Amino acid sequence: MKITKIETILIEEFPNICFVQVHTDEGFVGLGETYFGAEAVSAWIHDMGANVLLGKDPLTIDKHWQDLVGFVGARSTGIENRGRSALDVALWDILGQVSNQPIYQLLGGATRDKIQAYNTCAGYQYTRKRPKHASLPVDNWNTHIEEGPYEDLEGFLYRADELAESLISEGFMGMKIWPLDPFAEATKGRYISMEDLKKAIEPFEKIRKRVGDKIEIMVEMHSLWDLRTAKQIAQVLDDYRPFWYEDPIRMDNLDSLQNFARSTRFATAASETLGTRWAFREVMEKQAADVIIFDPTYTGGISEAKKIISMAEAYQLPIATHDCVGPVSFAVDVHLSINAPNALVQECVRAFYNTWYKELVTEVPVVKDGFVYPLTGPGLGTKLNPEVFTRSDVTIKESKV
């Protein structure tokens, strides 16, 4: 069997997502995905990735992973590694189709039949705009768009207590919120006044006052703060018993991350911004995080995710895969979490999987009563909907043998 064609599929409505399809001469088509810089990733896939893969056996996945490393971008979440991640996922999808097994089975089988979920409180429009995690435009905080019951970004900003009750009613064990971000934007993360800090913690106060400890709170800090200010924030938020502090500072100084982790009574989680096992090895060696979070479509695909998971297990650390991106990544996440013995919890976004995820792919992992269930079809268990290819805002680029 040989790879005969590689396609990238970009959709203007979702400008951060790059879908990849890898075609074979035996009719198998593997699906992959990555997020951020979609046009640049697409260019790399056709300029570099296609030269490595076209005409080759799709099942020699480890060899292809090494050959796709290239001269630059080997240890990062940059364009090269995200392109490699998407291609790696597509190759695993082909392997699953050829063997007629779901990916979690190929990884060694299920260690559980479902995994508990927490909800990242994004809204319906959150990924329909340009990347916002590092710089959040004002209009993303003041749109007041109501499209249904899951406008959860507005929920945590204005009625966090009601949102917590809603999530508890659906069985979620936790909720991730980021009310501190606007204050980081104002000072580049170097200062927060006590007055602003009091405003920022209002959602936490509302949640604990209304529901007590019936739901966990994950504090998303988006790597926006310097060490001093992050520690100041944590000293105040510790009173609200957060489940973890996620990416409190930039991940470019792990000694500083270790410093932060030792300064708080609660867990530090890191980091979707890191790429490959070598970056995570340093986090683990320095004991700089209590929970290893990674995105398999940033860090090197399923192949690299499996290695990171096993390494974390050796360090007695739990893992939690990153969602809040696209539907294929969510499917990959759940396959990994179902297999990994040290998986702690699965991130999901109810505003996504209940709406636009289903517009783009044929199947989405079921979230029910606070648990996520894996897709059980061969490979990923999902494909792009046929309607994707006829959208007026779709751009399809292909490389052939």
C-alpha cells in the first residue's frame, strides 16, 4: 500500500483549523487535524510533508515521524511540529482502518470504558475568530451573543454561580474559567491591582457561595503572567480551592514554573504550549508541574502523545489532554484518555461538541452524565462530513504522486 495524495482542507469560518487527508492506493483515507496558523501549516505539509510521505507505505508510522522532523522545528509546537502532528494522526487513522480497530485498541486497549469530564467554559463564537489566547480583543469579552444554552464564556463572566449549577446538573466534575485574562492584557501580565484582583475573583466567589465544593474549578492563566504576579494571584485564589492552575507563566523558564508550583498548595498544570517528549521530560525532571497537559495535535501526534503519557506514568504524574480546538483533535484526545492508565480527566467544550463539531465531522465522542465515551469505529471513528467539501468558504489544496 502506498500514499498517493495528501490534501489540506481549510474553512474560512474556522480559520485556525487545518484538516489533513492522506489517501492511499487501496482506498483508505486517513484524517488528521491541527490548530493555529492553518495556512502556514498547510504550506508546510505540501512543501515538506508531502515530499516525505508520497509514494511511501502509510503503516511505517514511526519511521515517518522521524523523517518528518526536518532541520528546524523539532522541539516545539511550531508550524513544523503541528504539520507533523496532523499527518501522524492521519496515518494512525489509516492503521486503524486497515486493522479494523479503533485507535485506543491499537494503543494497547482500554483501561476504562469512559472518562470523567470537565467543561472549558468557551462560547459558541470562541474559535470562529482569530487566535485569542495570547491577546484577547475587547469585543470577545463584550459581545453578549446568545445562541443557545451554552454561551459559557458569558456565563463565567457574568453569572458564574448559575453556570456552575448548570454544569453540575449535567454531571461535569469541573469547570475551567479565565476571568483574569483582561487584566493581564492591560499590564502585559506584570501587575494587577488589588481592586482588579477583587473583580477577577468574583466568579470564583460566586461559584463557591452557590454550590460549595460540588464542582472543581480549573484556573486557566494562558501563560500571561510573570512569576511575581502569578504567585500573588495564586495566594488569593488558594482560598477558593482550585483544582489546578494551568499555565500560570510562560513555559520558557521551567525553574520559574517550579518556583510557582512550590508556592501554592494546589496543583500546577502544564502545558499545551510545549512540544515533544523532550520538553516534557524537563518539566517532569524539575517537578515543575503536578498534572501534565498536552495537545496531541501540537506536540507530535498520537505517536508522541503515547511516549509522553508513558513517561509521565514513570514519574507518577497524571495526564490530561487538551481540547478547545477542533473535532478531530477531540476524538484523538478521547482515544488517548481511554487507553492511558494515568489519564486524570478529559477536557471538553459543550458549546463546541453540541454545535459546530457536528457540522464538520460524521461522529463526535458522546458526553453523557459528566463522562466522555470513545468512538468505536475503525481508526478515529469519524470522517469529515461530505458537506464540508462543497462549502463556499472551503479551500482544498492537494499534492499527488
